[in-house]
Amino acid sequence: MIRLQVIGNLGKDCVTNTVNGKTVINFSVAHTEKFRDASGQQKDKTTWVECAYWTDRTGVAPYLKKGTQVYAEGTPELRTYTKNDGTSGTSLTLRVFSVQLLGGGNRGEGGTQSNTEEMAAHVNPVVETSGTADDLPF
């Protein structure tokens, strides 16, 4: 099994759908790394990861808003597609099995640390959808 972990900010509010009777929460995460190029100039490289979180535990969805910093873990998949100009494109998708709110971002749009604390009081921010009791880390 290949696992991918990503920490980044949501690019837009999540969308919750029902597909064949199952619930999926879709969201996109932007991870930006800073580096210096060969000439010493500071550069940024942003990688977008499209996430599909198949779960019945949708309590986290109202908190997955644009700008919110999250940690997501799951199984990666590369998809190829044809762009409008006829060239090929590739996207990185993640079938999420764990998501956690990290509390950053979204402050300018009404989101605050207290929202994250409120969410934690009502919904477990770490939501696992796979595994059994034998998989517990303790």
C-alpha cells in the first residue's frame, strides 16, 4: 500500500455528495514549498491535491472551508486528462481515510481558532474510516 500525507490549505469550501448511496466529501488542498533556485532566488512551488473522503461521518464537512489548514492522509492516484487546448494534463488525487483540522487559515472570512475548538468539542477532528480495533496504536 502507498500512503500519502499532505498538509496544506483548502482552495475552496468542500462539497458533500452522495454517490451510489455512499457519502463523499470532496475538497482540494494546496501545499506550498519554498526553495531557492540555482541563482539563489526565493521561489514557491504549489502542489494541488484533489481529495475524496468517503465517509458517513460528515460532521467535519462544515469546517472544511476555503483557507482552512488541514492534514489529510490516504491512498494517492495520478489521473491524466485532456485540457481544453488539447494538451494532456495530470492531477494528483487522494482517497482520504484520515483528515484533521490544524486550525490555520480562514481567519479573514469569519473562521477563528474558537471555531476549531468548538468543532473539536462536538466532532472528533481525526476521523478514520478504515481499520479494525486490532489496528489501534496502543
